[in-house]
Amino acid sequence: DGSFAPSPLGDRATVETAEITFSEIEAYGRVPISFTVKSILELELQSGGIDGIGIKLTNRAVPKPYPKDYDADPDSRPTAWSKRFDTSNWGLIAARSHGELVAGIALAFGSPNLDLLDRRTDLAVLWDLRVEPSHRRKGLGAALFSAAEDWARERNCRQLKVETQNVNVPACRFYQAQGCQLGGFNQFAYPDQPSEVQLLWYKSLSSSAA
């Protein structure tokens, strides 16, 4: 029925997660996704060995922390997704506290024109994850990630793919903690942000939801 078991989070708060439709995309988009960049992951390519080229990530503090908001670009906001892509097969899972939408996760699936899907039918992309600042660091992101895994398994996906940037260290640590592995990077993915590096994470999914 598209619903998931309530997840007890934080100090006795109970947050319920459930799949929603794009009719609620405006409410979904009102949840902030901004954060403060306090450090970055510097990439160092290391050659040699049986694997050829390896990657070393080093966490470096930035001289002056600065805000980062992916919604600052109107074309990147949730309300613009359906204008840019075929979202008819996408998934939205929302988390509510006392009836208020406080977090959500979006999954891209079955969109032929989305390069991140690599034209695969057994891959889902974790397109977006946002949590109200007052509800962060309470386990809500992990609960949504688990729900996203179930959603992808139900569609016979073998992997979950996530795009992050080296300036979003908390997100990188989060996805690694969820069992994701760094599978690729692109130093030239963002021409308008040449200092940012695209990092691609993958989570292998079992064939069953058990």
C-alpha cells in the first residue's frame, strides 16, 4: 500500500514515512535542503597496483564556511523535475511528524532521458534527500534510506545509485554509513562550479525485501 512502519526517532518523537504522489511536490519542496560547507573532500589519484588507479579522499576544513543550497537554482527545485524529466515512474517518500511533512526522499526510475540511470532498468537513483533542520541527526535520513531500498527492490532494482559532491561531506559520510560504496567520480561534471567534484555512490540490493 506504499506505506512503511512508523519509525521512532530522536527524543520519543514518532515519525511516519509513506509514499506520496507528485501532487504533493510543492509541500515536499518546502523542506529545506540547504547546509553549511565546513569542509571538503580533496581527491588524490593514486596509480599503481593491480587495480590501476585508486582514489584517496582527504577531509580538509575550508578557510571560511559557506552556505550551499541546491534549491537556489530554479531548474533544480522539486517543482521543476517533471518539466525536465519523465517522472511518471519516480518515487516520493515523505516523513511526517504530527501530520507535518518534515523530510522526504525522491527516487528516479524508468526515465530514458536521465543520464544517471545509464539506460538501465535495474537501477534506481536516489535523486533527492531532504530533512528539516530541526529533525536532522535523529535517524530520519536512515529511515528514509531504508524505505528507498525497499521501494527499489519492489521494482526489481539490483542497485541504488547516489550522486553527491565533494563539498557535501556529511552526505558522503551518511551514504557510506548506509553501506554505499564509491564507484566513480567526475572532476568536470559541473562547469559552473569547477571546484566541485561529482562523487557517485552505489548500494547493492538483495533480490528480496527480507
